Amino acid sequence: MKVNLPVRRAILMRRTFEAPSEGREKKIRLDFNENTAGCSQAVRRAIARITSKQLAMYPDYRPATRRLARHFHVRPEELLLANGADDALRAFFGAFVQEGSRILICEPTFPMYRYYAEIFGARIDVLRYTVDMKFPLHDVIAALRKKPRVLFIANPNNPTGTLLQRESIQLILKAAIHTAVVIDEAYAEFSRVTLAPWIRRYSQLFVVRTFSKVAGLAGLRLGAVLARKDSLDFLRRAMPPFPVNVAALVAAEAALRDSRTMRRYVKEINRLREWFGAELRRLGVKTYSSAGNFLLADFGPNGPALFKRIERQGILLRERSREIAPGFVRISIGTPTEMRTLLKAIHNEYK
């Protein structure tokens, strides 16, 4: 019996997205911008107290939503929970993007924007960051005249570390009267810049947050979208009824109760990022200013070979040679021990 499955053309035209996750166990993992220090011990204790009955039942989101909304300084109806920020991003395509319609992105950036656009068969209008990794503000404002359905901006941007200030985003919002503007704030705790207070002022503004980075909950997958209630209602229609598991809800609440651990972690990461960047520059490596828990560096034409030698020592980095130019790499800022180990390897192998 011959079977021909009716696969959508957009799926046939793209490759499967496979995160480079195999073989990472017991290595120094500075490639995914993870919190390598681990989550708060308060989170582990809270998860251990989850009852068998809680695991057997679908979660009640209302209590957790109220508490998490207070953390973001929004109303419960202005907060939508998702199975990680990636799932939150998918909802924008489900709500706003039809096959053949336009979305706007500025590359290099978080690859999931392009990933979902290809799956949904969208037309992708692409602008580029400058050679010194500045955001193409005027080009974006001009491109908004074509009325793309969604504009995605990572702020700070991954992998460049670029931080777009509020004044620039305000100019974009004033021009985006036909476009949903998604500000992806995965690293907002490190930059201390958030657009959450603006959601009631701009109905086209959506702010995406995650508990994967500063809270160290990447393994549990919890993301959130902040927006005006009437705008967020469109996204709710594109979401399944139970997108978030009970362990993620319990863990997030516990992490927020132990806010001291998160503040201490942010302070340490920002300190290490500046120290590590200065050490690289002392070696003659070009680095770019970053407002996230990572650093973009340019090791030049010999960089790809260097990264392979470092990987053979059990240290994983995120090479960006293909997306930017040969020798570019994004380095997650890990623990002090991890960063000293990496620096020693670079000293031994560079040049």
C-alpha cells in the first residue's frame, strides 16, 4: 500500500531544527546562555513538596498567574503563561501570521523567529545589524511602511548583546500602527531595561519574558507574554488550554520568593562579563558591548579552528561564523571557575 501524506509545502522546504544538545553532559556548557550556577535551592525544595494529586491533575493557573503578575507589575489579565518563551513566540504566528504574509526581523538574532516564520510559510523581511552591532533603527521604521504582521526585536539582542534604549523603541511603536511589536526580553534582568510599564499605552506592544535565564529554570520551560488585555486575548485564542506544567509553576513562584538569589546571580554575571571581556581584549580579541549573560567576540579567521580545539577540551561555545563572519563566537557567562577554565584554554590555544 502506497501512502502519500499531505505535508504542507513550508514543511517540505525546510530542515528539522535540531538543537546541538547531544553529548553535552559533564562538559562546560557555555553555548546556550544557560544559568550554569543552577536554580535556587528553594526551587528544589518546592518541587519536592509537589503532591501525587497535584501531578495527577491539570494545573489551576489562577493563583500562580496572580503572583507572577505582581512580579512583573502587571494585572493578571495582562499576563499569559506559555511552555517556555519559544512557545510564546509560536503563539504570535498562530494569532497574526498567515501563509505569505510578512514578518520583520533584524539579524543576527534569536533563530526561533525565522524558524517559526518558515514553518508558517511567512515572507521574512530581514534587516541587518551594522558591522559594529548597532540596531538598524531608521531602516526598521522605513520597513514598517510595508505593514509586516509582526516585528520581532530581542532586547538585549542575542547574539550581539545590543541593547535598544526606550527612546528608540518608542519611535518604532509610533510607526508600527499596523504591526504587532514583540519585544523579547529574555535577558531583561541583566540589562535592567523593560518595556512592561508601556503595555497599557501601546496596544500593539507585546513583551516576552522567560524564567530560563536568571531563575535557572530552562529545564522546566516557563515563559510569559505581557500585553494589554484586549491585545493579549488574540494570543489566548492561539494557545492550548493547559500549556504549562505544575512543576514549572511551583518552581517559578519559589524562585521569585528567593529573589535574593536571583539578584546575587545577576550581579555576579555582570561582573564576570566585564572582567572576561577585558581579558579577551588584552589578548587582542575584539569584543562587543553586551547587556545579557553572554558576550560576542571576534577571534578572526583562525577562530573556527580555535573553537574546535577548545571543544575537544570539553568546553562548548556557540560559534557564529556562519551567521556573522568566520571567527565570531557567542560565549555564555558561566561560573567563575568555568570562566577561568575557558580563559586558560584560550591562553594556551590562541595564536
